[in-house]
Amino acid sequence: MSNLELRKSQRTIEELRGFLKKIFVEPDIISHSLAITRELIDEDNADAIIAQKIAATTNVKIPAEHSDADQLFLQVLREVVRDENAMY
């Protein structure tokens, strides 16, 4: 692993640590984010719209240019919603 890849991985881990701290303090962030994802998952450009709405309504700030951690968060939200839908 190159130095650049290592730094990028460390930055992603640190960003995810910060996010985890936020959801431990405000656990409603997850249910709120899932509700937004359920509502918008089928929209064109869903990730951008979901990210904007989450950023506008919680203390989780997702910039327009998504970091690896942002992308991972959005991916997990979509997976959880799709898994829920598959169960019904």
C-alpha cells in the first residue's frame, strides 16, 4: 500500500470515527437518515439528493463532493433500505 493510499484510508477511518461519535450522541440520525433514503432512493441522482437532505436536517454534514466515508455511508443506507424492501 502506497503512502497516498495509506493516508486516504486513515482519513476515511477518522471521518467514520467522527460520524460514529455523532450517532452515539444523537441516535435519531440513523432512523432519520433511513427515512430520507426510503423516500428518495429511486430518484435520479439519489445519492446527492439524500446527502443534501440529511445535511440540511441533521448535524451530519455531507459536502457536494462526497468523500470515501460519505460514499460508504450512503451505500450502507441504500443497502439497508433495499434489504428492508426485499423482506416484504
